[in-house]
Amino acid sequence: NKRIQIAIDGPAAAGKSTVAKKVADVLSYIYIDTGAMYRALTYKALKKDIDLHDGAALGMLLDETTIKLVPSENGQKVLVNGEDVTEEIRYQNVTNHVSLVSQHGEVREEMVKRQREMATEGGVVMDGRDIGTHVLPNAEVKIFLKASVEERALRRYKEQKQKGIETPLDQLKEEIATRDKLDSEREISPLIKAEDAFEIDTTSMSIEDVVNLILKKVKERS
Ligand code: C5P
């Protein structure tokens, strides 16, 4: 079987990483979470007190930052210059600033370069916002995952509650909607469905059903 590239895009909290991880597992492919890369840079920029509106400064910061995605038992570990920031990059403060950081050309250009390098050999499932449209335009399978904002907020709510964090549902809804708006309206490679992407509305689907649907698409293409 040919080892192909699978691109999974969609708005915040649509279940991309959950589904992408499972698909990668079944196929023994590498899973690449590009959102984690933007989060890692945001984490570092916040720590260094860099102005998040300053694209040049962020680009320079990225040049001296190594970001490693290492497979681990529960998915993936994220190392920034060797430091394990897997948990930190999911904190509210990072989540609510990442769309500011990811809008800059200086940042995106370098990230895209790194992401393409990771995918050259094929056998990858990559998730993000611009994978099918920009990072891997020749990916054999392109998926666009969506779900209602209510459903996405509810999933995030349950996920956080399990971790012992209780954020009001309305607040989560607003944060998700704000991030979607910034990601879809930015100038450089905004979140948009690739013309040749297969759209899946996961609002009332189980994770398993979504995974199986994607695996079916993969079978048709590899
Ligand atoms: O996927 P996740 O929600 O972790 O992504 C965090 C943020 O990183 C997004 O809201 C978006 O601003 C940015 N991002 C991006 N392009 C990607 C992946 C993520 O701009 N390919």
C-alpha cells in the first residue's frame, strides 16, 4: 500500500486531533499536530513578553526555537528547545493568544516550511487550518471537519471537566467563536475548506464513525 498524505482541517475544537490520532494509529502513520506548533511558539512568546502584534520579532523568536512533536502513550509530547510543554500549551492564556501569533507571515512561512519537511516521506496525518489548502496541496486525502459551535463548546466543556477544570459553557462558546473568526478572516492562508476536501459534519456523529469514514476515503485513494 502506498503511504499517502492525509490533511485534516477545520475550526477549533471540531475533534480534529482526536480523530487524526486514531486514523494515524490504525494506519501506523505519523501524526502531526500543526496547531501544537503555533501554540508552542505562542507559549514561548508570552513567556518572553514579546509583543504578539510584532511579526518580525515573532519570526526571529521562531528562528531560535526548535519544536519537536514526539509520539507518546497518550498521543504526542511537545518539546520546545527540549522543554516539555505538552500541558502548558493547552492553557487558556495560550489558547486565547495563539490566533494573534499565527496571523503573521513571518511565522506562517517558517512553520509551513517545517511542516512540509515532516511530510515529505508520506505516511502522515496532519491536522490544522491550512493543510489541505496550503501546506500539502497535493495530499491524496483531504478532510474538512466541522460541527456546530454549541457542540464543540460542549465537547470542550466535558473534556476540561474531566481534567478538573470548570469553565462556564458560555465562555467556552465565546472563545471558540472568537478564534474561528480570527482564523477565518486573517489575510494569510485563512481557515477555509479546500475545494477538493471531503466535508464531514461531526455534530451528531461518534468519533468511531468519523474515523471509519476517513479510513474509507483513505482506502479509495491508496
Ligand atoms: O488546532 P489548534 O486549535 O490547537 O490550533 C491552535 C491555533 O493555531 C489555531 O486557532 C490557529 O490560530 C493556529 N493554527 C493555524 N494553522 C494551522 C494550525 C493551527 O493558524 N495549520
